[in-house]
Amino acid sequence: NAGVTQTPKFRVLKTGQSMTLLCAQDMNHEYMYWYRQDPGMGLRLIHYSVGEGTTAKGEVPDGYNVSRLKKQNFLLGLESAAPSQTSVYFCASSYPRTDPSKGYTFGSGTRLTVV
Amino acid sequence: GDSVTQMEGPVTLSEEAFLTINCTYTATGYPSLFWYVQYPGEGLQLLLKATKADDKGSNKGFEATYRKETTSFHLEKGSVQVSDSAVYFCALSNMYSGGGADGLTFGKGTHLIIQP
């Protein structure tokens, strides 16, 4: 089925460990996004990409890095995990903002716990 | 910058009750407006959308009308079911916000609980 696939679905890290979250989409979308969802905070944009080889910072980028080497993949990295990064992470993809009517497609999320 | 404000809840209703979840926004220009729904343990799914003033989005018995004069996009359903229990997010996308793709601007979400 066409859509956005996130791996892994769950992960527990120790403080200071590193990991990479993978997002893959098969809809040929130009734009991709990483959000984090925390209770009472809604969704906050971490980083985004407007095309292969490009990335940009969102609202809460500190402690994260991203890469978009291929159009269909968008990776989110945590170099040294901290308990404050315990959250549910969502990837999304979309057409360019100049065509807003189609909305975004979201993955099912990665629940990360940092102990 | 752009912002979305919605009632946070939780909102608890009985089955077959009428539902309204309020959403207001602040944005320059003419944003597109969306409602997303998140069922327990899942990602967000687009519920409905409206791209210009006075448009009505509808899906699965839910409706919302884009009211530019009141900068609102309230979600309504005439008779809710237990299966409607979820978190509902109001969001906007604004091509006039400046360069780049800043992503959707979300409200904080409204947790809806429907009791049998």
C-alpha cells in the first residue's frame, strides 16, 4: 500500500546512545518532515526537506540531525540521546506548499524512550 | 507567525450526542485548513480540508466550514459513535508564510472520548 513507512516502531535507548529513525515514502512527494508529539504540546516540527539533498530546521531542531540522500527516504538521527527526547516521532510527506489541497501523509510513528 | 488554537479537552460525550470542536487560527493571506484524526496507537489521518473561504469540508459524517470573517474552522458531527474516540488536530498550511516549507501548523489536539 502506498504511504509513509517508519522504522522502528518502538525503541528504548540509554542516555548518550545514538540511533537513526528511518522514514520511507513511495508517493514521489517532494517534501518530507519530522515531527515530535508530546502530551499537551501537539506536534512540533523538528526538521524538514524540500527535496533530495536539502534539509532545513524546524521549530525544535536541537539535538537532532537529518539527511535526505534519496528522494524517498528521510533519516532522523540522535547523536547523543537525552531523556528530554523521549517522545513519539512522526514522519510526513507532501506535495509542495503551492498545492495545499492535498494535505500531508503521516507515518504510524516511532515511540522512543530514553532512560 | 501563524497559529492554531483549539479546545484541548478531554471532551467526553455520550453516544449519539452532537459534537463541536472549536478551532480558530491566525495567519496572513489565505491558508488552507485541515482536520486530522489520530486513533490510539496510530499516526495522523486527514479527516477533511477546505482551501478557501466558505468551503465546507466533509467526511465520515464530520463537517467543518472555512469562516474567514471569524477565522474559524469548527469541527461538527451530528451523532457521534464510540468509534469516533480519538485525538483531533486542527491545522493550517499557508503558502504566504515565507520561503521554504515550514510544514503544517497544528493546534495542540483535542482528545475526544465517546461513552456508550
